[in-house]
Amino acid sequence: MSFRRKLVYTGRHFTPTWRYLFNLRSTLRYRRDREQPKGEAARIVSDLNRDGIAASHIDKLPEMWELYESLKDSVDQMEGEWEERISAARRETEGGEIGAKTFLLRLLGDNPRLDPESIYARIALHPLTLQIANEYFGMYTQLRYYNIWHTMTTRGPARESQLWHYDREDHLILKLFIYLSDVDESAGPFTYAPGTHRKGHVKSKPDSFEEKGVERWTDDQMAGLVAADKWITATGRTGTILFADTRGFHKGGLARGKDRLLYTCLYTSPSSQAPELFIRPEKITGSMDKSGKFALAPPSKGLFG
């Protein structure tokens, strides 16, 4: 890696330069326009800042209830249309190449076409979800991904994202999950080591091992960093909502007893190196507020994003 590349990499992972150099414009504009979250949204942001993860339920966010009902209806229909494909994929869940995540079906495909009018984008672009994301980052964030995950049961040893790991594409990385099925211990719940995010108090990491060149951690290794009784295992009934900074240590999807169905989307800073995992149309149309327009702006190609 050249000296310049090393300098840029370091800058992207050092809080002051990440915020005031690479993301200056979105930071200053957000500070000018900021509307402080209230009620449940404020509690979610507070938990995120402290732990790196926050749980709620659609019952506590009535502003989103109508969209949630439309989301469930759409996914129920899709599940019916995918019944044969799901059955076929289930036979391929064991083994396979590391990196393929054969236990996970993305019902919108690997790279869905970005459609701001779709229910999947409207959830991600809802003023409340964007308010939480923007307040957590302290800047206008960008949407990089949305999809529906159908996690299937497996019998083999934990692999890939079923093992402890952390994401690396940005200084802060916020994912939203909405459970579309009841998720108990047997359905591979999302599990998080609180305080391991960039805002947290845990500043080290335990010994690791490599899985096809990717750094992973076992439960025993993670327990050496954060005691197992402190882990947050996000079980919950249908309608459970999670926000998690996946820059912190987490795992999920080790479903042993029943499948897991959820909606997810990803927010990053404008300067993030995370790729957009949807197909962007030539022209984006639709009525959006300023947060929505920022969220769908093309990723920043330089400094001061």
C-alpha cells in the first residue's frame, strides 16, 4: 500500500478527519438542519450511543405502522411465490464454498433495482428511521442497501456471519433489522457484544482465526473480551425492530430449529467505501425530504462529502 493510500485509510478511520475532512459537508448541513429525536426515537439513539445496539417494536413507533403492514403483505406474497425455490435452496444449505452464505436467501436478489417508491425503500427512507441514523452519525447518512433475508436452518458448524465478526466499510455502520417472523434462540437471533462499537468503551480485540482470509472469532474468544452474560441476544416477536452499529462485534443466522425472516437496510457516511448493493436507475424520482435526498445521493468520490 502506498503512503498516500495509507494516509487516506488512516484518515477514514480517525474520528476527526472522518467527520471534518471526508464528511464535512454532510456534517455541517445536518447540524444546521437538525431536529432532535424525541420519545422512542431518542431512547433508541441513546442506547445506540452507549451499547452499539438498540431494540424496539413497531408498536412503539406508530408512525411506521402502515408501512410495516404493507411490508409484511409484500413479503408474505413473495414467500408464496418463492416456495419452490426456498425448498430447493434448503437442500443446499450444508457445506458449499465459504463466502456463499448458502444458509441465507436474499428475496430481492443480490442487487435489487433501487426504487424509491417500493415498500422496501420507503421503510429505509422513512423520516423516523433516517432521523435515528442521522442523529447517530451526526451527519446526513446515505442508504447503501436494502433486502429481505430468509435464513434457513442448518446442522453444520457455525460459519461465515454465524461466527463473531465486525464490518469494516466505515467508521460507523448502521443496520436496521425488522423481524418478519418470531425469532427465538432456535432461529439464529442477531447477537451483539455491547460496547465494541467505535463509540463504545471496549477498545481492544481478542485473538482470532481466519476463515478463508477473513478474521473471525469463536464464542470462547469473544467471551475473553466481553463476558458472555453481557452479550445482547436480540430475540423478539414479529415486528421487533433493531438498530445496530455493525462496526461492533456481532454474529447471527445460526438457525437450528426454525427459519428466520427479516427486512434489513444499511446506512453509512457519504464517504464510506461500502458498495451500493442495488442497481441505481439513471434518474431517481419521487417526493422526498432533505434527508431522503441525501440518503439517495451518489456516494461521495472525494473529500468533504
